[in-house]
Amino acid sequence: MAGGAATTILGMSPMVASTIVLAATYAVVISEKVNRSIVALVGACVMVIAGLLSQDEAIKGIDFNTIGLLTGMMILVSISRRSGMFQYVAIKAAQLARAHPGRVLLLLQVATAVLSALLDNVTTVLLIVPVTLAIVKELDVPVYPFLLAEIMASNIGGTATLIGDPPNILIGSLAGLDFNSFVIHLAPVIVVIMAVQALMIHLLWGRALRSTPEHEARIMAMRAADSIQDWALLRQSLIVICGVIIGFVAAHALHLEPATIAMFGAAILMLLDNWEHHNEKAAENIHSTFSDVEWITIFFFVGLFIVVKGVEANGLLSLAAQKLTEATGGSLPKTGFAILWASAVLSAIVDNIPFVATMIPLIKNMAPAFGGPDAIQPLWWALSLGACLGGNGTLIGASANLTVAGIAERNGISFSFVKYTLYAFPMMLVSVAISHLYIWWRYF
């Protein structure tokens, strides 16, 4: 058996051995000395080779619904962004604000939040930030407030839906929650949090931003339509993306998993794109599309699923769930608030994806103590709000943060950890406090 082999090979109990593998994997991921996908895959292999998990158990531990949903959405975005639609949105937002820097800052936040809810936060910042840099350069105003605001907006907006943030994709898939559930339970509070966040950004920077009439005129002179590179692809992308979102909404009635819907949409859009280019460009586009898939993230998930399955199978998470339940006196509200705040603070310190992957089976193990899976649903919303919003707290809290910092540094813009944290952490605490009140009001 796996446990016996582990005891023989490692000279310790399977629970202790699997905990060491999990802790070592986390430590190296946090250090950022080695690519996180490599670390997760090595940790997964150690779990199997050390006998802590069988090969069959390791494969069963991988949630292919999460993998399929991520891959499908990445393909959809890769193809649709070639049309130029996202650049169009950013320029239009700036022009709707009449090129006034404070209003541009507000509308770019709103655009980022909405796109993050419909796509995902990393993809959104990859699309919005380069255009933001161009707009801010024309306005001749400080760029830092725009970039920080877009990081915050991307993580806040992404919290509202199943597909907006990788932690939500994990929670939805492993806890059996559909697209509609996330919108119904999380979107209302996210609208409030986004409004408060925009107000804080305005008070900090927005009201003080000033440009000249000449610089503002340059923005108003831009032709947003010129950013559209392929009108046919734009139409196809909008139709398919709308169809996919409708599919997510109707997933329960269709008896389909989100991964199936996303992959079907991706396949249809690839087919349409291929049909449009009956030449050597078709092959080039296909290679480009598959190259745009973030394979590092995909394999990080694969390895992480196996590592977490190892500690779950060897009893650590059951024990942790029991201890947490005892610590909160068996009170569901206290447990929910503990999960919310612990998730927020820890997700600001550790990447929120591995944290959530570890927490999901732990929360599942609490179900019997609280009366079954339906009774613990508020705990899932507490985990989602804590992990997604907590990711705003520091630069390493979420992938979108590091993505923006990387783009900024490549463009010669200083984006230090300390400066970001001094601004972002207090704002993150405000958003979590609002979430606390919302969970108390709605569920307890």
C-alpha cells in the first residue's frame, strides 16, 4: 500500500512525508528561484515515487475540467485579440472620458474590471496595459496610478465570475459550482467593492491628475476603428465569445461542464479562423494560437493537483479541517470569517492559486460537521472573496500583479514591491472588510 511504502522508504508516517513535500513545493514556489511549473511537477513526481500516492490516484487527482476551461479560454482570447478589439475598447474608454486624465483613469478601471470578469485577469492586463501606456504617454501624466488601479480592478472584476480568476475556476470545478452561482452570489458585492475602490483611487490620484488641452486633443484625434486589424475575425470572435458565455449561463440545463463549453467555443473559433485563411497563414495562425496558451500555468495546475491530492489522501487535510472546526467552536459564521480573512492575508503573501488548491479539499472535509455540502456554500464564497481580493495586497499575491510589474519594468517604469504594498494592502483590507459585512448580512 502507498502508506506502507512511504513509511518504509522515508522512515516517517505518510501524513508527515506528504506534508513535507507540500511545504517544500510551496517554499520553492514562493522563492521564485525555479519556475513554478517545474517545482509543482517535481513535487508531484516525488509524491508518486515515494509511494505517497499511486499513479492511478495521481491521475484521478488532476481536475481536467479546470485544465480544459483554462485552455479553452486562453485559445479564445489568443484568436480574438488578433482582431484588435481590446485596443479598440481601451481607446474608446479614453475618448468617452473626453481625455480628462481623472475620468480616463476611472473608465480604464471599469473596462479592466468588466473584461476580467468575462475573460480572466491575466489576459486582461496583458491586453489593456500596453494601450494604457500609449494613452498615458499622450496625456503626459504619471503612469503609476493607472497601472496600480488596473491591477486592483482586474483582480476585483475577476472575482465576480467563474472564469474571471484562476482561484474561482478551481473552486467552481472542484466544489461543483456553476457560472450562475458565482454571478448571483459574488457579483453584487463586487460592484460595491469596485465602486469603493474607484473612489479610493480617485481620492489618492484621480482628482490631482492634470493634462494640457494639446495632449487631450491627441487622444480625441485617435481613430479607435484603426485599431481593428481584422473585421471578419472581430465579428466571428464576438459571436463565439457571446455563445460561450451563454453556454456557461445555461450549462446546468445543457448538462455540460464549463470545460466542454470553452473547448467547443475555442475549436469553433479556430475552425472559422482557419476557414478564413486557406493559405500558409492558416498554419501560422494555428501555431501562434497554441503558442499563446500559457503552458507554464497549465502544467503548474497539473503538478499542484497531484501534490494536493497526496496530502489529502494521507489525511492531513481531514485533520486540518477537524482542528479548524474545533477552533471556531463548530460555528459556521466564525469558520466563514476565519476563512475569509486567513485567505486574504495568506493570498497576499503566497500566490493565491496553490493556496486555494489546498483549501478546497480542506473545506470539503468540513461538510459533515456543518450538515452537508449545501450547508457549507457560504464558505466557498468566503474563500473566493478572500483569495481573489487578497491577491491585491502585494505584488506576489496574484499572477496579474506580476504581469503588470513585468510590463512596467520592460518599459522603464519602476514598480517596487514596497511601494505597491504600501498603497495596495490597505485598499485590499477595505475590500475584504466590505466582503465580511456582505457575508454576514447575506448568509449569517
